[in-house]
Amino acid sequence: MQERAIICICYKWEDEKEVYSLQWDYKQSDKAMLLKFIEVANLATEMVGHNGDKFDLAWIRTRCLFHHIPMFPKYLTIDTLKVARQKFRFNSNRLNYIADFLGLGQKIKTEYSLWKDILLHKDKVAMEKMIKYCKKDVVLLEKVFSELKNHIEPKTHYGVLFGEDRGTCPECGSDDLVRNNKRVSATGLTRIQYRCNTCHKYHSKTDK
């Protein structure tokens, strides 16, 4: 039995316009593509995906294991499917539905014949359509992530990452913050909630 492989990978850096694409070679091997993508993944501070933890990253890790390509044991990820399930009550948690719900557009429709033409006939036109479909998914994902972002607790302090003080906004590094609320835990730990006037995101930190 022939092992399944990854046909293409598309990705982009946040706030940049270009969407990059990688694809398997003419022999339908995904090894060279994965070697290139892991170089990119290793540079990322965070990776965003919709069901990315359970599907995309798991698939990539499995194929890298097959090819003996080393990967970090853990990547810092934000999974918008998990966010949708934990924070909201959408009629559907599919990326296409959420994007349409937010007025951001929809995914490109595809048929099974597209996969068939690529797998059985190595059709170049079909491959171009597949990459176009994948790139649209990436753009749509970024738009959805941007809308959900204010409801996601920061995993990285970007202020510190870019050389600013810890007291700056962890999302954008701005020091234009407004004290919004104060909360005291049962153990007496005080946390102050702030709102950033630059990116308008809320965050909290322990009171000194």
C-alpha cells in the first residue's frame, strides 16, 4: 500500500500580502517540500491554523517522521477551531461558515475530480487550481483570525520580543495603555486589566 502524502502547503506571514506555496515534486514525493516548510516553521514565533493542531500539524509531523526530517517537539500555535468551540456558539465551526458569518467571503469550491486529476494524471492545471484553493484558505484564515484576535489571550509578549519593556502591550508593544479593571483571586493575587489604545486589545498582568 502506498503511503499518503501532502500535495501542497501554502502559508503567509501576518500582515504581509504575499502567500507562498510549496508542492510535491513530479514523482509525487513531498520530502523536498517538507524540508523547505520546516525551515519556515522553525522561524515562526506562532503558527495559526483552523484545526491546525489536530490535522495540519499532525499530518506534517507524520510525513516528516516518514522522511526522517527533524522537527521541534512543540510549536507555539493558535488553533482558530479551538477558539471557535471554546469562546463562541456558531451554527458551524467550519472555517467557511465562520468566514461567511463575519462577511469575509468563502472558500473556493472544489470537486473530487481535482484530486483525481492531480493524483492519477499529474495534471498541471489541476495543481494550479489546488494551489489557488489553498492560498484562498490561507487568506481567509488570516481574516478570521484577525476578527477573533481580541478574544484570544496572547501567548507571546510581542513588546518584549521586539525589545520593548514588559509593561507594554503584549500584542503590539505599545505603551499607550488604559487601566480598565482590577481582579483579586481567592489566594489574594491581584491582576490589573488594561486596554491598549493602539491595537484595542485587552490584557492583564499581576499587580506589583
